[in-house]
Amino acid sequence: MNLHHWTAGLHHDSSELYVSNPLPKLDEIVTIRLRAPLNAPIDRVFVRSTPDGEGHFDRMEIVDQDSVSAYWSVKIKVTNPFYNYRFKIITTEGAYTLNQLGVFRSEVPDWHDFKLIANFNAPEWLEDRVFYQIFPDRFHDGDSANNVPLGGWEQWGFKAQPRAWGEPPMKWEDGASMDFFGGDLQGIHQKIDYLRDLGVNALYLTPIFTSKSNHRYNIEDFYNVDPHVGGNDALVNLREALHEADIRLVLDVTPNHTGDLHPWFMEGRKDANALSADFYTFYERPDDYEAWLGVRSLPKLNYASEKLREVMYRAEDSVLRHWLKAPYKIDGWRLDVMNMTARQGSHQFSHKIMRGIRRAVKAENPQAYLLGENFFDGSPYLQGDEMDATMNYSGFNLPTWRWLIGYENGADWRPEIADNVLLPSESYADQLNQF
């Protein structure tokens, strides 16, 4: 589009400046506005939508203007749970279409229409929250009595190693993520005033459940907080103190996989008739099984199993519902590698499982936050019936790395795909806008 052409002045977005209620109820009347240059050769403007699959046009009228712009407006009824719309602008030059990607003289696909999602119950408390992400082992050691002892266990040929606070973390090849600094929930508890002074009023903790690594993404027990970060009672105490300080708490969980020392996996590995045998995909017991990205310590969960769905989210005391209940009452979940969960070959259950997870979590607490990790385009999971939000890697930090230092994520493992030339500023802005 020619930036000097009058169409460059057309603008609509989903903020309250242009949509009277960006989160409407079904059948609610919503006012839609469009800004256009005052001297544009516009004859008439329509909001084009597709309620129940049929093309529909609502005519807009000018309701306000200033020295440079005219503001067009119309009231529409949001008749479908997912209501997409774009603008058809009739001018002396012909008809233009405005959607999320910009202005076109041609017709365009519906995928990039503006969208309204009716009855979307995003947690209201999110609006004024500043999150602080904590990797518990590295934040603050509040109780040295629960620290990992030297050689406390051994796996993959490495022994657990405590580290003095301030020492550099060990490289993977030297420590295999078993170097521990002693950070714990008690340490977070002791730093609540510090967090409040920073302006923090929401915490997101990386996994705290029983595991033998410092990152704890290889969980061995979804129902117990690792004793080396304080145990279950420490979580109760922390949650109560955070509540008093008006700080929300979101925990991290791995619905895609467990650790290889999880009892579900260990039982299923040795016995094809075990209750958890179909929680995983065994090609040939005991050692040929599906693992996340081939990492043998992270066997992948198989959601073809109805029993697994029950224990992870459906049942009253399922994993995801358990920690939302008293005495823990956490405020939500961050789902690790959500975009890979329940996806395996011909078994593509991802959206079905995420819809089920949402129903279960919101039934337990309608104000619980559901944040899914997605390395790419999270849009398919953000249509109102799955996640409240997804991690925005491709919309911020990945292009920022490329723009600042020419670093491409994933190229450490696949150097042949690397683009080490700095991302041009125009391209950086384009990626931010698109995502």
C-alpha cells in the first residue's frame, strides 16, 4: 500500500476506542467504529460479517469528526460465539477492504478478519497485574535444611551437586541440570515485600513438583511439591501470604510428558496390564517408547487414553483441579509445551484436550488463568474455548534476539538453518505487528 495514499489513514482495532465492548456477551449490541481521513473519497462504508455462515452488511454512518478525521460508526448484534468482521469501503476509486492485515482492492479470505468472541471469560484480575517469573531453585534460599545434599542421588551418570549462592551454574555436560542452589518456597515467602516494592502483583513459578532436576520439568509426582523446594505445607503458607499481599500465583505443569521416574511410567514400562500402561506409547517394552523430542527422560503422554484424561483434568481430584482447590487455591496454570500436547502421528487430539482442560479448570474456578506455551502461532488456541493466552515468543523475544544480536532460536541444534544477519528494523516491526 502507498503510504501517501489516503487509505493509509484508515484505522480500526479491537480496543475500546473502536469497539464499545471487546468482550461481549452473546446477542449483545456492540458499537463498531472506523477512523478515516476527512478528505477521503468515501461514499459509504459497511461492516461485513458472516453470521451463521451467510454474508451480511451493516451500513455505517459518520458520527463525529475533527480537523483531519471522520469517525464512522454502526451498532451490530453479536449473534455467534465467534463473530468475524471486516470493512467494505465504497469510494469513487472503487471498493476497498480493510482487515487485520491492512487495505486491499481485492476480496480477501476470512481468516484475517477482525474478531469478537462472545462469552469469553478471561480472568478479570489480569488487567492490572505485573507478573514476575521465578525459577525457584535460583531465587532465594529461605530454608537451608531442605537443600539437596551432595550426591543425594545419581542419574544419567551424574550426581546431584549443591552449589554455593553466587557460583555460576554448571554447563549441561558437567552437571546435567543437577546443580542445586537451594532456592525454595520459603525463600519466595521471605521476599514478598521485595516483590511488592518492585510493583509485582502476580507470580509465575516454573515447576515445583517432585523431580530430580533443578528445572523440574521431568516431574515424578504431580500431587506433591518437591520437599527440596519446601513441600506442600510451604506452598499453603506461601499462597496464604501472597493472598494477604494481593499477589496472584500461577504454577507450571507438564501435560505433555512426565519424567521417566514417574510411577505411571515405571509401572507401564514393565507391565502391559498396569493401570497406567496406556498413558504412554510403548512400541516395545521396556525401552522403545515415544519421548518428547526424543529426550528419553521425558516420556510423552498419550491422550488416546480416556483414563489419562480423567486423571489429568476431568476427575474431581485430577491433577489440574487438585491444586485449584483449598488449601492451595492457586490462580491458574501455565501449560508447558502446550502446542505439542496430545499430538502424536495420527492422534491429533490437541484442541479437543485443551477444550476439555478449559472446561475442567473453569468449572473449578472461573477466574483461573490458562496460559499455554506455544513456540509459533498461538491463534488456533485463542478462539475463546481453549487458552486465555499463549506465550508470545514469536511475537516478541525471538525476533528481538534476531534484531539485536542475530541469534536464531533452535540454530544451536541445527546450525544449517541459522540466519545470523541482523533482522532489519522494518522486518522486526512487521513480525511484532503480525503476531
